[in-house]
Amino acid sequence: MSLLEGMDKKENEQTQKPAETPQPAQEYRKIKIICEGEEKRAITTGITSDYNLKITYESAKPDRLRFAVSAIHDSSLGEHGAEWVVVINLKDQKPWEVTRTGLMDRELEVSPNQTIPLVLKVTAPKGARYGDAINVVINVSSISDPAMSDSLTTRTTARQSVLAVKTQIGHEKTVADTLSVRAQDLGVLSILSPAPLRGYVLVEAMNSDRLEEVVRGIKRARGIVGGEMKLEEVEHYLTPKALVSGIVEGDIVELIAGPFKGEKARVQHIDEGKEEITVELFEALVPIPVTVKGDSVRVIGKEK
């Protein structure tokens, strides 16, 4: 056989080789858990935070999904810490409550390309301490293909409330001092009684219910004002101000410290550098100027 005949035979064999069978395209499948809003939040005790979630299932075929949820408490008291309330609301399902030690495990039917909305409700316990938190771990996986899954973790932390305690005017410091003595087991973080705020004491605390009980037993206290105060409402009390801030020449003042305590006077001069003011006493036989520190007087009127 000649060389050319051999080449022709080889080409014929290659031409007659059966074509490969085309492989079907791989089906696209995916599970995703999405949280609308922050996944980490801080709330006051007794308050419930709603996490709006949705599970998206992308596939042309129906399936069953395994829905697993666990709650992990993070408390300075360990197992003895106050227990958070965790509830999951899913359409057409009874509310699911997740306990401290349990792993909630359910199976759900899912249609092709379906989105499942759900609400995770987390309530901070009244007995929570500052910084106590709970992590809620949600995992969703396919029953037919366990490798197809997604997970999401939310973290909710207990934070303090800023509350206003109403007092008799002039007895703010007395109420604040009594509160500081009785506040050891209330989770009180700070007590503020700024001089310009007449008739109120500001309290930064964790347990508002327990605080209210204690306030009812304090003389000169008139209860807690309803609602939590926002930080921007009190932060100006936390900013140091000059002792003579808000005082102008001609103001009528009352001396609240020093040998002339209780006397009324008119402001004659202000020294901002030394934070001192010079006043003239109303009831002095001889009008003698008296120089005092700016925090030794209280403005009671403006000159007309």
C-alpha cells in the first residue's frame, strides 16, 4: 500500500468517527437570605426589634427547604443571664419561638423561583445588663441538594435608656443623691442633675420598671416622665460651658454660695477670662461692688 493510500484511509476513519453527544446545560440554582436593614442593632430593655427578612429560592424545579434557627445568648452572667424572647413569624405558619438551648428545625415546601418573607422578632429582657446580647443564626438549605444553602446572623444588644425623673423644684440634688444610694442593683450607669434643668434629674439606666418603683419611694420625687429621651436632647448638658455663660450685664441674680448666699443683686461687670462677675447687692446699706465666680450666682431675672 502506497503512502498516499494510507493517508486517505486514515482521513476516512477520522471522518466516520461518531460525533460526541452534547451535554445538557447545568441548571442554575441558588438560595439567599436577605435582611432589610441593619443586621446588628442595640435596643432598650422591654423593646422588640423587628428584622424583616426574605428567603429567595432560584430554580426551575420545586423543592423542600430545611429551615434551622438557633439563639446564642451572650451575657456577663453566662447561663444565669436574663433570657431574650425570639419569635419568627412566617406566612401561613404558627409563630415559632426559639428557646435558649433549642435548635428550631422545620421543612418548608418551595415553588420554583419563590421568595419567602418572614419577620424575626427579638425582645430585650427587662433584666438585661448593659452589653448583654443575643445572636440569632438562621440557616436555610435544600433537602435535595444540602450543598445549596445560605446563612445569616443577627446580633441584638441591650442598651441603656435615658430617663427624666421629675422632682420638686429646688430638690433636684437631694433626689439625685438618694437615687445614687439606692441604685446599686438597678443597672444605673449615671445620674445627671444639671443646674439649668429645674425640676428634673436625668438618669441613664437599664431597668426602667425597677427604677420607677424606687423613684416612687423617694421624697421630693414625682415619678418618671413617660418615654425615653434622645441623646441629642441631653448632650448639651454634657458639654462644659464657661461659668459666666448666659449672664449679661444688668441681669438680676441670686447668690447661691459664699458669705452673701441668698442675697439678690444686679450684675455690673463680667470678666470672661477669669469667669468672674461683679455684682451690686440690693439690700446693702452702701453700694459696694462684690466680685464672685460665675457659678456662685443664679439668674432670676433680666433687666427691663
